[in-house]
Amino acid sequence: MPRSPASKSLAPSCAAALGVALVLLPSAAMGAGPVLAAGRWDVTSTVTDIAVPGAPGFILRMMRGKSKAEHKRLPASQGVEALLVPDPKAGCRVDSQRIADGRYAQTLSCPQKRGAPMQIVRAGSYDATGFVGQATVTGTTPKGGMRIVLNQRAARIGD
């Protein structure tokens, strides 16, 4: 089935926003959490809800449920904050952050190629086995405000 001109122009914008959201989500930390086991860890982000004005429904349905894993290798004596550090390519700025008592909360501003920065709000819980939480990404597209909700999980996968 041929795609409409609108879906052709919004698909890259929608995909770019989702790609940035998935890459940006692990973010910088100031507090110290429990010590994690050294080795290989995966931080997985899964799209649970997505609203991008003007994006074709089939693209939004395809994105819902998609996951991306960021692979990290941690040396000994690292805390949970090491799993929350963003990919440097994302260029995000941590606006606020709290990591304490088994809970974390962060707000970030992340640049887009065009327009105002995207805002990311993350919250969840952590322990020595990793973290579980949710991130909400908001921003604007040429057609209006967008929102992407992701579930996140960090887990050790090996030595």
C-alpha cells in the first residue's frame, strides 16, 4: 500500500523522536546507590504509549511495544548511577536528579535538530540487581506536542 505524503514526512520525524528517546533515557547521576556486580549489563527501554500528532496510526502501532537495549560494561564498585548515565551522543542536560532510599527521579532536557528541547522525566526504584522504572518523553513536532512513555529495566547479563 503506498504511503501518503504526510506519512512520508512525519515518519522520519516520529522515528527520530523515538530513537532519541530510547538513546537518551539512561541519564547522569549525583547520588550513590548500592554497589553493583561488575560485568555486562543491559538497560532496556520499551515503548508502552506513543502520541505524535499527524503521524499515521500504523507507524504509531508499529512503535508501540518496540524495545531497545543499551549495553554497558561496568567495572567493580560502581553504583546504580552508572546505569543511569546517558549516551554522550544524545547531548542531554540533567536538570534535576535524586537517587536515594531505593528510588530515583530525574528530569532532563535533550536537544532536537529543530525546535525546543525534548523533556524527559524518569522515576523508578533500584537495588543491587539494577533498576525498574518509567520515562515520559515530551516535546513538539511540526504538528504539535508529542508524548512517548517507556518502561525501563536494567539487569546484569554476564561477566
